[in-house]
Amino acid sequence: MNVHRAADVSHEFPTFIPGQPLDGKRILIIVENLPLPFDRRVWQEARTLRAAGAEVSVICPTGKGYEKRYELIDGVHIHRHPLPLDASGALGYLLEYGAALFWETVLAWRIFFTRGIDVIQGCNPPDLMFLVALPFRLFGIPFIFDHHDINPELFEAKFGKRGLLWRLMVLVEKLTFKTATVSMATNQSYRKIAIERGGMDPDRVFVVRSGPDLSRLKKVDPVERWKNGRRYLVGYVGVMGDQEGIDLLVDAAKHIVRDLGREDIQFCLVGGGPSLASLKTMVEREGLGDYITFTGRAPDQDLFEVLSTMDVGVNPDRVNPMNDKSTMNKIMEYMALGKPMVQFDVTEGRFSAMEASLYAKANDPVDMAERIVELLEDPDRRARMGAFGRHRVESELSWTYQIDPLISAYSRALRIDAK
């Protein structure tokens, strides 16, 4: 869409798409790792498809406060199933994936014999949804692969090696692409993987970015309590896991407070995850407990307050093949709220943020600390960078601009002309 017309574009979430391009189509979406509506990307997809005239059913796990086995929300049928506790180790993953595949298969056939299915969308991780979709492919039902994560790169980043399990992940990824009628990539790097490693025809791979819903992400009045009595607030929003580099952010905060003597900067980290407890221990061990606030998993109001109050956002994701090729939701959220940021220099992070970010040396917490302080001391630059990021989201990256490629992907899979 023409960037000069961005001000005329409505960013309200669609409830009715003119022409009803998917009128009467029966869509099944399967997602394993997060429940709906907690999974923001898939929830935006489901509601958009519903607005395009489709009947949408979703299979997902329980959790995150969503424990009902069935709900009808905004016209979307949500079927949830139980899963074992978060997996760790080979046996844990085997139990989790086995239980998920069992329930996904049972519920998919139940939906097939009740509402019917015209197309199945499978969202990774893991790259096992093709096992559920494969029998339906024999009935001529197309399969759309919604490519959220590059699992071979994730495995290598997590364990620092390849080996047999890595080769197995490459194999199931190839089988997923081979089964797919159409693939939806979250960015151009993922599209390249689908074509080059997955062997898909380029015209069957559509880029549907995880664009923020600007009708949801809105500024609120700043709340000074998040600053803990200090002048500046540096914010992080996202998962607390090993690959997110929060330990590097803690090291950066330590350099700012201890080495640079800056006692006027507060850090607030919003989100939960498997490393939260160990990160809290690390912060206390370093004597930074008064300077770093962990909210844990927080309600939207707290999220919006921190995003609206912070002076600088930070993305400390480690530089590795996984993070280099992935688009992080937190970057989009910072930009949507008009906040400048600091991150390590990775391909997709730079593509998304461009001039809305400063870029620190790879995995260097001291350089990240220096870039944070550099931004905090230049309010005019912060304002320019924040405005650039907000405009980029409004004119190119928001969910509004993902609706057409989403409908196009479905139209291609279903062999219909988009209206």
C-alpha cells in the first residue's frame, strides 16, 4: 500500500471483509504450543479469516488461564486439549508431542465429521502438524503450513551442536513443506528457507508478518511507579528464556549501574518463561534487585503501562542463526508505541526496525549498555527514532497490511480467486 496514504488506512480490526472472499469455507487451524486467544498471531489470523466469511475452528492446548475445553469466541470455535507439563529432556518432549498429536488427531476428525473441513492450517512448533494433516490430504483437503519458527536453527542455538536430533528436525521440516499446499512465512528469511531448504515453489510461499494489531496496542498515560523513583525507564517485553539473552541485558544493567555509576535508570522486564526464576536469582546475586523489576506474566494493562512509560526498549536476543532470521514481536510492539530501541545487529531485526533502533556489537553487553545510555541522553533523537518506528508500523508492518497476503494464501490453497 502506498506509504503516502498511510494516514487514510483504518487500523481497526476487521469484522467484515467486503466481498467475503472465503465465504462458506470451513477452516481448521491447529496450534500446539500456545492456547487461543493467548497466541496473538494465530488469533489475529482466525478472526481475519472469520471476517472473510469462513467458518473457523481451532485446536490448541489448555493453559495460560484458558482451561475450558470448548469456547466460541468472536465467532471462532476453539477446541482445547490437555498437555503434560512443559517438557524438558527427550522423554518429556516425546510425551508432550505424543499427547498433542493424539488430541489433535481426535479433535480434527471430530470436527471433520461435524462441521466439515475444507482446508487445514498447521502452526509450528513443532514441525509435526503434517502427521495430522496427511490423512486429510488423501481426501483432497489442502494443508497450509504457518511457519512460525525455524526449529533446526532453534535446536542448534539451544544445544550448540547438530547431530542426529538436528538431522531429524531437518527431515520433519522437509516433510512438512512436502505435505503443504501453501506455506506462510513470517518474513523473507523464512520464505527463503521454505523455497531453498523446503523445496517449495516460490509462488506457493506467502509472507504474512506477525504485524501488531494497532486497535489493541495503544498508548496509555505513563505510570511513574514503574520507574521506581528514577528518571529513566528501560523496558523489555517478551519471553524469559535462554535464547532471549536476558542474562546479557542484566550484564548491561550491571555495567550501567556499577561501572558508569548511573543510579537514575530503572529496568522493567515484562513476561514469564522458563528462565524467570534463575534470572531473578542472578539479579539478586549481582545486587541489582532495586534496579531491575520483573513483572512475570502480566495483564495487558501492565504491559501497556510499561510500554507507554519506558524511554527506551531493548531486545537482547543473542546473535545466532535462529535469531538472525526471526522477526521478534517485541520489536513491533516497541515501534507500535513509538519507542526507540537498542538491539544486537541481526538481519530481520534490522529490517523491521531500521532507523528506529541503535545496534550493539554482537552479544556484547557493554556495548549494549553504551548504546542505551547514548539514547537516554539524547531526547530529540529518541523522539525522531520513535516517530520513524511508529510510521513504519502504520504504513507497512501492522496487521492491516497482512490481511491481503493471508487471504491470498488461502485463495491459492483453495484454488479460488481473491475478491
